[in-house]
Amino acid sequence: GAGPFTVFAPTNDAFAKIPADTLNGLLADKEALTAVLLRHVVPAKITSRMIPHGTSRVNTAGGEQIKVTRSRKGISIKSSAGMANVIIADVKASNGVIHAVDAVF
């Protein structure tokens, strides 16, 4: 779709944390790769200012629910597959916003 979207985009360093065998297996399995990628996309524009203190449940483009938490330490995301911290927030995109995260979740 055209958006708007929020993408919690893992950095290169985040992908580097994944063991090579796991990453290669994921790249070879289109269905699993699609599920991982869509887990990082929310079909709405959510800027960091819109995230309230505490934990909010958010539905992803892949149909999963993730928990987005704002605390004094910053913003973190938790899914069934792991967790990540937002390290760069509110990168504007033509169809939404991008938040860089430190792990693939």
C-alpha cells in the first residue's frame, strides 16, 4: 500500500548480530523472511512523540502484535521473536516515518 507506515528498521549492526547460518536460512525462506520484515512495519505513522509513557500494544503489517514501551531510558520494542531499542527516531519518509533499531526482533 501507499502508507502511511512506521518502520522499525534494524541497522547494519543489528543484522550483523544474527548468526550467519540463521541469516542465510532466513534469506532462503521467503515466507519466514516476509514475516520478519512485516513484524517491523506498522500500517500507521507513529512519531516518537506519539508514543505514550508505559507500554502500548501495536498491530504490525504482518498481523502480529508488538509492545512499544517508552521509559526514561528511551523507546523499546518487544515481539514474540525478541526486543530492540530505538537508537535513531523520527527519520521522515515520503510515506511515513522510520525509527532505526539496534536489533532484529
